[in-house]
Amino acid sequence: MSTIVPKKNTLYVLQLKEQVDETVFNYIDTSEKWDVAYAKLDALLKEAIVNFENYMEVNGEKPKEDTTSVLFLNGLFKLVYFHTISYYHLEDNKQNEKRAKVLELLILAANCIPNVAKGNFADYLKEIANSYEEISQVEGKQQEFEKAIIEQNNKISDCFAAFKKATELVIK
């Protein structure tokens, strides 16, 4: 039995990736307009949460490990990561309380990367780990962070569970 994915969800997965990439390029990579990036990524995240809930309703709590699931998670982990980074860079969000939330969200973003031990998305894991070290302000955290995520080597169902936890934390 294969994972059921309505056509509109398949199209959504591709649109999500494109919209995240475009927002990151236009407002983070090239101009560092954190407020604009955050607003756009926040809207995308809210939309992604609704689509995620629909996806899980159709496919169950443990969807099959297929290309659509990997593509969906590809968009989701990037969305959580860049949403978190843009949130952190808003001036009023660098307090210790907010920093703890950001660090937790970075861990969850990394846990949304499926089968990371295979080397897929290694650059993103390194970037997330680097951000974790920078924000935690603890020297050597990057390698420890990467090692822990690689050792977990989350399966797709674990990644979706991590995304669900991230959405609960973001909504608070």
C-alpha cells in the first residue's frame, strides 16, 4: 500500500520549497531583512502546519517512507530552521528565555532531517549546528550537536514527530 497524497498536497510540497528558498534568498542571504523574513516565514509556517495536519490525517501518524515524504520534510526542516533564525535575529528576542526556545527549535529542526546519517542534507545539518553553537555561546557545541543528530538518524516518522513538537513550541 502506498502513501496517499492528494494532488494538491504534492503541488503544495513543491511550492513550499520554492517559497522558503525564495524568502531565504531575498530576505536572509542577500539583505538580512530579518523582520520581513520572519513575517513571510511565519505565514508559510502557519500554512505548513495546516497542510501537515491534513497530510497526517490522510496518511496516518506513520506515513510511508517515500519521495513525497522526504520532499515534504525537506521543506519543513528548512522552514523551521529559517523561521527560528529570523525569529532570533529580531532585536527583542535575544534574551535568555527566548534563546532557550530558539535552541530547542534548532534541535527540532535538525531532527526533521530524515536519514541524516546517509549524508543527505549534510550542509544544512552543519549550518544548523553552527547556528546552535553561535546562539548557545558554547565553544565546541557544533560537533557535539552534529554527532548527536547523526547518531539518532531519524526515520521519516521520527522527523514528522519532531516537526509536530516544533509547531507546538512555535505556537506557544
